[in-house]
Amino acid sequence: MNTELWITQIVPNTRDRTVLSDLRDATRLHRRVMSLFPDGLGPSARQQAAALFRLEEQPTGFAVLVQSTLKPALDNLPTSYGAARTKSLAPLLAGLAEGANIHYRIIANATSKLGKNTTAGRPKQVVPLYGADADQWWQRQADSAGLLLRSLYSSQLTTLTGQRPGNGRVTHARTRFDGTATVTDPTALTERIHTGIGRGKSFGCGLLTIAPAR
């Protein structure tokens, strides 16, 4: 695993037509994010760059967070796209220790695969989870990621949509999970931060961010 990890914040200019098109379509936003990395990464370019992103709505507007093992080329953004800055996550990850308390946030596509005897849909169909079921999904994911949750606040977000050429429409239900946790396994946590959690990673789901909690 590449130990270097970068986090980039893009504050897009919502008066720009290109920005508005990207914000309305998860596929377009995915392509914009991938434009920050070199060509020639192969058919699994996102995995090669370990690129994850999420769109956040803030009181002052939108922000796009991008995480990657390759340092993004911010000059590849159109000049009118908005403000962007990048910093290394290496100091944060190097300081992780068992027993440390953190704040966390993730926008995730919480899902479950139906069993073969299901009456709720097709066998092995992947279905979105909501409410208490989504919270339980995150509890399980957090446990496997080396986190003991201390608090959990969840909110259902609008469904992520996009148009994929030749493959129809992309849709992913999204739930945002925020709270505090205690680190139980720094190695597992670092790995899941790198790889992301759940489905929909190419389209703005699965990026887990943390910050020290006092």
C-alpha cells in the first residue's frame, strides 16, 4: 500500500456552467476528479490513484473532497472552476494509535444483498438500507475498520444520480454518518481510509475522513 495520502478540497464556483453540470451528474463529477491524475493508469485508474471523493453541502455552498495516493494536478481544473488546495494526510495517519479518540464523517451507500429465498426482490439483488438498518450497517463497517463508535448521527441525503455512456443511469442512495469513535486497530483503520467503504466509490461514496477529538 502506498503510505502517502493526499486530501484535496475544491470549493467550486457555482456560477460556472461547467461546475453546475458536474454537480448535477455523478458521472461527470467522477470524470472531473479523475482528470486531476495522469493518463495511462489503465482500466482501473481510480484504484491505481486510490481516488475517493465526496460532495458536501455546507452553509456557504458546496465543497468537493478528493483523497488519493497520487498528488492531484490542480492546474488541470478549468481556470474558472473554483479554489482548490491539497495537503498530506501522512502526519494524521502516522499519529493514529490504539485508544485515540476521533471525529469521523462518511457519506456511504449502505446496502444489503438479498438471500436466495427472499420475497423482497430478486435473489442476490443489492438493495439500499435506510434508517436503523443503515445505522446498523455502519456499526458493522466501523467495527471492521478498527473503530469503536461512541456516537452516531445519520442523515439521509438525496439519491446520487448520473448518466453512464452505454450503461444507463447510475443511482446510489446516500447516508451521511457523523460522530465520534475510539481507534481499536490503527492498521485496519488506515487501510479502510485508503480503500474506502461500501459501494459507489467511483461516484462519491465511501470516503471516510477523521480528525482528532479532544
